[in-house]
Amino acid sequence: MFRLRLSLAFAALVALVCIQAAFVYVGSNRVHGYTQHSRLASDILSELLHLSANKQRLRVWASQQLMSADASVEVRDRLLTQMQASTEILKDLAARDLDVWKELAARDGTGVPPEVQQLVDVAALLDDNIAAVKSRLVQLAPLARNAEFSSVWEELNQVFDTARGRDLRELVNGAIERQRRAVPIARAATEGGLKVLRQQAVGMVLVTLVAAVVLAVHLSRQLQRPLDRLLAGIQALQAGTLGHRVAAGSRDEFDRVAEHFNAMAAELQQHRGDADAARRRLEDAVLARTSELSSAHDALQRIDGRRRQLFADLSHELRTPATAIRGEAEIALRGVDKPVDEYKQTLSRIVGGVKQLAGVIDDLLLIAKTEAEQLAMRFDVVDLPALLGDTAEQAEALGTLHGVSVHLEAPSDAAGRSITVHADADRLRQAVMIALDNAVRYSRRGGAVRLGWQAQQNNKVDITVVDDGIGIDPEDMPLVFQRFARGQRARAHRADGTGIGLSIAQAIVRAHHGEIHIESPHQGGTTVRIELPCLRPESAT
């Protein structure tokens, strides 16, 4: 709506300017015609006077020639040339004056004055007159002493003043008189045209100025109210009052601007709410992270304590076999020579201590390789039941030493087929043996350990090691796979041990793309479940 008003206002101003330009153009053309006529009338009068003067000089030259005076031929030719030039100029000026009067007559609806056409006719007669005068003057000779001057002079005047049987003298003098009257009239017409043009221009300027002022005042009033409302809204937003809304209802462009402004304010308000919520969430996350870091710090302190304990355990584990080896060697070297069997027994004990020491060192190297992600694996197709059978036999020997029985339990549907896995047989056997070793060592005498496997529908196989031993406290469950971590029950049941077995087993199982889980109910006992991907079962042949 306001855009339409503004367009109409500009259109009105443009129309007024165009009308003013039209008036100025028409008036300026009229004044230009009057000015041309005035200038042409003045030039025609000047040329007529110049022509008349030259003709009079030729008369004087002719009288001198008749009276045998010193009349120069060069003067005669020069005067004739000037008269011919004046005649050409007069014809051109007369033709231009006629064209100007035709334009004025066509514009003003008037006729061409007869004097203008008469001047054109006079200019046409001058050529014939000058040619006749020139021809006569060329033949003119001085008079004899007894010749009659008056008859010759009368004949010369007839040549000078007559052309095509018309009195050229009367025509030229009449033209001069008319031009003398026309010059002031033309000047007055020019001044009148300029006055009218000035009045029209001033009038149109005043009308345009008044229209511009009226439109400016009207548009200013129409602009002031919506702009004040928008300015108030902007100031409210700058002050942080995002709930402020600009009043609408004018049904124009400013109404749409107000609607967009209100939408922007609502969006800013929503963004502020989202930012506040995000800030609160960030603060909560920072608090939670701080709590996590505090918990991690406490965990690091606990781990540091366990590491100290580990170093103590490792020093004990390494010192015990090393001390035993040294003691056996010193005893064997002390005193007199001993029988060969005694030396063999000593060496056998030394070899056992060295094996124990090598086992601890191997475990430490395996942990170091796992941390550096350099654990070497040699994968091959492995028959899982056969591997578990061999592992169960090794565990039975260990169980016999501790008074614990080890049983291999095959699934009911295992007859007639085998389960194969893509694995490193030695490493996988080591992981299962770690679970069996823990089950045997942390079981009471007379207890039993069961080793079994079960194929799953998702093309995986579960290996389970179940014991009825001392179990694991709930608070120690999250720490069972941490290196060097040992629960209270484990320390109380068995003082030795490094707490690195399950972490080694977990690293081996994950290298096989599997998972290991431990469960321990409150009533005691522990279940270790190893989940591995298996190859497609093949029927036994």
C-alpha cells in the first residue's frame, strides 16, 4: 500500500516535470524562431544597405568614366564582386527567413507575411540587375566633347534601377524600409516570447515545488509512525527485552516489516532460551565431567596403589625363584663333592625355578606387547573341541596338584560334527588355560571346574569355564580385567599372584575379534564366558 502511494507520488512529480519540460520546449522553440527572425531581419537590412551603397558607388564610378576622369577598372570589378556577394547572402537570408516564418506559421496557425515572399523575389531580381549593370559598365566609354551627357546618364540609371521591367530601386528601398520596421517588431516578439517562457517556467516550478512539498509532508507523516514503532522495537531489542513486539495492522509494507521483525524477535527469544538451556546443560556436563575426572583421579590413585603393590608382588615373584636358584647353586657348590644324584636334584630344582622366572617374564613381555599393539598372531583353522580337549588335559594335571577336578562337558548336539574357528591355536589355548588356572587356584579342595562350549545361532561359539570357588565381590567386578588388580577374596585366599592373567586373556580374545565376560553370583563360584566367531560348521565324515 505504501509502496503504491510512493510510486504515485513519484509518478506525479515526474509528470509535472515532464509537463514543465514540454512547456519550456515549446516556448523555447517559439523564442528561438523569433530570435532567428530578428537576427535574419537585422542581417537582411545590413546587406540591403551595403548593396545600395555599393550600387551608389558604381554610379559615381560610371559618372567619372563618362567624364573621362581617372576611373579605375579594379574599383569597378571590386564593387561588382561585392554586390554579387551581397546578392548571394541576401538570397540565402531571404530563404532562411521564409523557412522560419513557415515554422512559426505552422506552430501558431498564422500565415506567412507577404513582405517575406517579396524579399525573396527582390533577391532573385538582383542577379539579373547586376549582370545587366556589369555588361553595360564594361562597354561604357568616356563621352566625346560634343556628346550629350543627360541622355547617356538617363540610360545608365535605367540599367541600374530596372530588372525584368520592374523598378528595382523602388523594390529595394521598400524592402529596406520594411526591414527597418521588422527589426524592432522581431525584437519585441523575441522579448515577449522570453517573458512568456519565463512566466511559464516559473509557474511550473512553483506548481512542482508545491506538489513536492505536499507529497513530502504527506509521506513524512505516513512514514513517521511506523518508523517510530520500528525504532522503539529495535531499542527494546538492544535493551534485551526480547519479548517486545511491534504493533501491526496498517496493512502496508511496514505491516509486513513489523511481522518479520516480530518473527525475528521471537526467534531470538527462542535462541536465547536454547542458549540458556545449552549453557545449563554445559554446566551440568562440566560438573559431571568434573565428577568423572575426580573419579578418574581416585581410580588413578587406586591404580597407582595397585601398581605399587604389583611392583612389590613382582619383586617377590622374581626374587623368590631367583633366591631359590641362587640358594640351590650355593648349596651345591658348598663343601665337599656330592654324589651325582644330589647334583641332578639340585639342577632339577634350579630348572624349575628358572621356568617359574621365565613364566613371569613372559607374562610381562606379553603385557608390554599388548600395550604397544604388537601382539603377534598366527591365525589358522582350528578344531575347537580338539583344542579344548588338550587344554582340559593340561588343566587336569594342575587340578590334581590342588585337589580340584576338571571336567570337559561337550554339548548334546555336538555328536557327528565339529566346530572350527579362525584362531591362533597357542594363544587361544593360553587364554582358556588362564581361565582354567584361575578356576583351579581359587577353588577349594574337593571342588570341580567344568569346561564346555556351545554353538550360537549368530555364527558364534561360547566357551565357558565354571567353578564353585570363592567367587568375586560385586565391588571388584569392574576391576577384574584391569592389569595388576586383585580382589580382597583373591588376596585372602592366595597371597601370591600378579593379577595380570585375565588382562592377558582379554587381550588375546579381542585379538580374535571376540569378547570375554565374567559372572559371579553372591553365593560363590565364577563363570568365565569367551565368545568367538566361528567358521561354518562342517559335517563329520
